[in-house]
Amino acid sequence: MYDVIVVGSGPSGSYLSYELSKKGYDVLNLEEHREIGKPVECTGLVSERVFKYVKSKAGINSVHGANVYFPNGKSIHISKSEKTIVMYRDDFDKDVSAMAINAGADVKINSRVMDVSVNDEYAEVKYKQDGRIKYEKSKIVVGADGANSRVRKSLNYEMPKKIISTYQVDSAYSIEDQDDVNVFIGSENSKGFFGWAVPSGDITRIGVGVDHVTAIKYFKNINKKFGESKILGINAGPIPINYLKKTYGNRSLLIGDAAGIVKPLSGGGIYTGIISAKNAAIAIDHALKNEDYSEKYLSEYQKLWKREIGFELKKDAIIQRYFASISINDKLLNKIYENINDGNIIKKINELGDIDYPSRVVLSIILKKPVLLKYLIMKR
Ligand SMILES: Cc1cc2nc3c(=O)[nH]c(=O)nc-3n(C[C@H](O)[C@H](O)[C@H](O)COP(=O)(O)OP(=O)(O)OC[C@H]3O[C@@H](n4cnc5c(N)ncnc54)[C@H](O)[C@@H]3O)c2cc1C
């Protein structure tokens, strides 16, 4: 019997497998695909914080700023001294998985988990490997199997409340300005989220997220700005942007996208997934040492990750809900543009802007320009 079975070899599952194997535990990590990191469903934009945890050379470009385009076609430019990395996401996932394997984890690819159950004695995982049904037991099972988590479903966890649909392409369009990400808001560009174009050398990652509508119409509007038909590949996927109320159970935990531990304002989940994995490793270590796998004991996991990033995710979720409600109100968005297109405000954004902690900048803008509150409350 394994100490822990981790389902999914995305960044969250591999990082957890690494941390636990490093501590000397017997870890089985199951991945449904034949290749770690494929298919890619990601823009690959992360802060440098991520590389404190994962030693990876998957970076392809680094950017220092963003152009945010409003419905009136005008944009504000934000710039930072710290860089944000654009990476090859598949290479990154392979690097995290290699860390886990080198620490001693038993990683099995082409192994799709079909069902998971827990009882007083053990957790049991049923999976299909190379066409054959297999079973493995462990003391604890972890769902790191992404937005459509099978572990979550099998163990009757709640479903994520809000899921953003996306459509993204790699386009053979090289943006001249390689130092800025482009963000598009307003009714032409998205409903409930935003569109983006991220420079990655000769390729540009162009995409859009939407809430409860199909993304393609909005994607076409954004893609028009970037050479339209130069598509090299399409990748899309769901982003659960609100974390679950309960991310632990008897002999089980959910981490990363499976638990909806994702930044609601940007949809970024690599950093938050790794933070959830790091805290899961601490709670699992305590549970294994004390041989207590009860829901009550494993609830430590949720306390730990919430202490580290819960407050930020909560604030971001409130701001995101509001933004979603005005995302098609072009008149209001343009008014916001007129108010924040001001040297002092941009300076503040540049000072406080942080891809992992975005609420700080939103709150400080409102404090600097209280008139914005009037528009925001009246929504016109
Ligand atoms: C279009 C798009 C763009 C994005 N851009 C960014 C970005 O720029 N920056 C950022 O930080 N985040 C971004 N995200 C979000 C980011 O991709 C996720 O938050 C991140 O991948 C979560 O990692 P994870 O390990 O929790 O889950 P995943 O990366 O989804 O990994 C889950 C793994 O589990 C495997 N799996 C699933 N089911 C099973 C099963 N039954 N059996 C075995 N294995 C299974 C999957 O194959 C996968 O390998 C983006 C998402 C999308 C859709």
C-alpha cells in the first residue's frame, strides 16, 4: 500500500509528489496522458515566485508591462521593474514531474483514474493503464486532476461554482512589442472575463475567457487585430475561478484546479496550485506521522493554504464578480479609462501591480480616485 496516491501530473500534483517523496513517503502519481504536459491548455504566464519552488528553464520570454485596451480603443500602459515570465508550459510540467521522479515518486503515465473510494482502512483508486484495469491502495488520496476532477466527483465533493470557458491559439504572428502583455476588455472582447495577446517570440498566444457564452465570437474579434488566420494550434480549457468551500475529506484532499484554487481575476492557477500543494504536503506529513487520516485531522490543509493565499483569493473573487457584471457596460468601462488615465494613478498601479496579488492595486486606485466608487456603485 502506498502512503499517498496523487491523481494528475500537472504542476500541483507533481509538486506535491515531489514534496512528499522528498520527505521519504511512498508516493504513486497517476497521469492519464501519454506525455506529461500535453496537451497544453495554458498561456504560461507566471511571476518569478514560481521559480522559487520549481527549477525550470521553460521560460521563452519575459515581459515587464501590460497594455489594457478599453472599448473606446484606447489603452493604458502599466509597467513593472520585476519581470513576468512567459513559458513553454509543457516543458515546465515535465520539469516539475522530473523533480518528483528524482525525489523517488512512482510516476505512471497513460494511467487514467476511473474511480476512487475511501473506507476506514484505506483509499482505493481504480485506473486504466495501457487498456488494462488496475487497482492501487493508499493511506491518503489527492485529487490534483484539474478542473474536471474525477477524484472530486468520485468522493462527492461539491462542484466549482464558477467556471470560465476559454479559447486560445498559438498564432504565427510576432508582436513587435515583446515586453508587454495585451489585455482586452469590453463587450466586443469578452463577456464576464477578458481577452489577451501574449508575446512569445515568433508566436503570439491569443485568447479569451468568457462566462456562460461561447468564446469563439469574442476570440475572432481579438484575433482580427493580429493577422487573423495565422493559427498554429488551438488550445482551450475550463478555468474554475472560485475555490471550493471544503477541500479536504476522510483520507482525501483536493489541490490546484481540482479545488478551484485559482486567481479569480486573471484565471492564473500555476502559482496558487503550487502553494496549495506545498501546504497539502505539510498536512499530509502530519497525518501520516500521527496515523490520523480523518476529515477533521486533514482539515489542517485548508487552514494552511487559506492562511497563505485565502484572503487574496476572496478579495479577488469579489472584485471579479463585480467586473463580470460590468464587463459588457462599455460606457462605464470608458469612464473608468478616463479616470485612471492619469499619471499619478498609473504610477500607483506600477508601484502596486502584482500578478499574484492583484486586489491591492484595485483597492488603491479606488482610494486615489473616490469618484470611481460613484460610477461603480451606480453602474453607469
Ligand atoms: C487557456 C488557459 C490559459 C491559462 N493561462 C494561465 C497562465 O498564463 N498562468 C497561470 O498561472 N495559469 C494559467 N491557466 C490556468 C492553469 O493552466 C491551471 O490553473 C493549472 O494548470 C492548474 O494546475 P493543476 O496541476 O492544478 O491542474 P492541471 O494542470 O489541469 O493538471 C491536471 C492533470 O491531471 C490529469 N488528469 C485529469 N484527469 C485525470 C484522471 N482521471 N486520471 C489521471 N490523470 C488525470 C491531466 O491530464 C493533467 O495532467 C490557464 C488556463 C487556461 C485554460
